[in-house]
Amino acid sequence: MRLQFSSTAGTSAMGDQPTSQEFHLPLAQITQTPLDCSLRYLDFSGDYARLGLEYHGAAPFEDTTSCALAPPAREAAAVTAPWCVTMLAPAARLAQVQQLLTFFAGHGWAVSAVDTLAQRRERTVIRFQLDAELEFAAAKHTCLQLAEKLDVDLVLQPGSSQRVPALAGFDMDSTLIDAEVIDELAKITGIGEQVAAITEAAMRGELDFRQSFRKRMALLRGFSERRLAEIATQLPLKDGADKLLGGLRALGCKTAILSGGFTYFADYLRRERLPVDFIHANQLEFEHGALTGGVIEPIVDGMRKRELLQQMAEEQGLELERVIAVGDGANDIPMLNLGALGIAIHPKPKVRLEAPQSIERFGLDAALYLFGLSDQQIENLI
């Protein structure tokens, strides 16, 4: 029986306002309309899906039950499937979801449930639960290829990892802060381009991190300690860093900075800007109030980050299934592949391919959706 149509958006005299409507239909039927429009949400369990759309002109679906758009769900549904794919779109379209459902069907990945974690106009997050047997690395790469085509992020993860972690390790430079500190120091001394080129090669995985670190530090000999304090106050946080770490603190998760950068700046972040529990980074060597250009061992490189994160988990009596890592560069790859999730944020191309999960189109706070949290739950935390 078709319900009386009700719209949440008015219709102006010029007819330029969209119609807002929720359609109730079988999930497979969603791919059967050639019309595209804005997608507000998609929820599915059992036999029928609830599809919230905004459109102009003719309705995308006929002979289906419909009603006004529903308010956002207060909590995410429980995850029972072995795999999840989360779509994060800046402004979701029906055509994107149609192609994604066609993609799942083509690979034989049965969709057992769908729910919308965020339905803002500038951010739509939809999680698909998949009853499927798949090989993770191959499946992840096919998802990355489709994500490029659709202009969205598609994050594949085990269903069991859709929960709040107990320990989270973070890279600092270009992850928690929107800068590479060593490059900023070099700019001030007039050797910015030279040092930045070494940093970029190291982050792409073209240079050994330890070798590149020694080379860059030698170039910074004589840099004033007084200037370091000035620079620390000017370092910009990465978008969403405060929300993610604040949310994790509220959820009882311990957080650590594991950085190839410097304890000087990590300590400042913990003291003044971000709720961080542990710090492991490189120490600067000073003489007469200036950098010596030398290096204090042990250098925190990629393998050292992984070892430290694993050591912290053991000290807290945690299984690795309760541990995640977040980074952006090649020296983060070892720790990204350690625990339940390894989330690369705005990663270099090599890292995007080798990290288990990646987010490119949103800030750090988008990682909260991968823990099974909805917008409403996140807002209650922060």
C-alpha cells in the first residue's frame, strides 16, 4: 500500500526547491532507476531498505511506499557480519550507491545490513555489512580503485574491528599537525627546499628514514633553541585532531604519539593542545643553546614505532585486536600493519596502497566512524 507523500522541503514559486522523500523498497531495486539525485541516507535490515533522497522533477522510484525523511539514527546498528565497507562521501549521490551495490553484487559479496552514520549535507557516511569470503589485500585494492572512480573514500575492515580501541598510536608530523617540523626549521634557516626534498623522498619510501634523518639534522646545526619555542606555538593541528583524540579520551582509549619528529614539539602538544597519554619521539641535541646537528640514539624510525606500540600493548595487557595506529608516511607502514586497524590519513601514494585502511577526503575525526559510532554518538562525546 502506498502511503500519502509528505515532503520536508517546501516548493517555491519557481519550483527550484528539491523534494525530500524516504522510499521503502528492496535493496536490489535501488540500482534499477536511471535517475540520479542527492542521497541523504540508506538503512537496510531484513527485507526492505529505507532510502532518503532529495530530487527535482519526477520521483526516482514509482510504486513504492514513501514518507517524509526520518531524523538521524541515535546509535549505529550492531555489526554481525564478517566484513564492513564504509563509504565516506563529501556530498553523496544515489548514483554512487548504485555503483557500489552493483560492485558488491559483481564480486558475490552479499549485503546483510546497511546503516547511515552521518547524513550531513557535506558529509554522508554509510556502512555496509558484508557476508562474504574475501582475501583482504585484493579486496582492499579493488575498493580503492572504485573509490577513485566514485570520488569517495571506501574503507574495508573486519566486522570485529568496528569497536572502540583500547590503545591508539599516532604519528605526529602531517598526521596530528599539518606540517613537517623539520621542514619548518629548515625554511627559517634558508635551506627549506633542500631539506623538504629529503623529507618527501623519505615519506614516499624512496630513502631510508634513519639515513635521511641524520642528513637533515646535520643541515640544521646551529639552529637556536629559543626559536623552537616560537615555532611550537605556531604549528597548526590537522583538521579533526582535537575531536578524534578528545573522543578517544572520553571513550577510555589510551593514546600515544610515536613520531620520527621531536619530543620537544610532542611534549608541547600534550601540554597545551591535545589529550595524549604517552610520547615516544626523537630527542634534540643542544650545545650552548643551539642544535649540534647530531642525533641521539635510538632514532624512532618505522620499525621502532611498531616495536614501541606493541610494547605498550603488552605492558597494558592488551591483545593487538584492541590496538590501532594512525599515520601518513612510509615510516608509519610497519605500525599501521600491527593491530586491528591501520588508518592512513591523507597518505602518500605508497602508503595508501600498503596501509590496511585510508581516509583522504576528511579530517582525523572521520576515523571515529570506523569504530562504529554515529554522528549523534560522537556529538555526545565531544
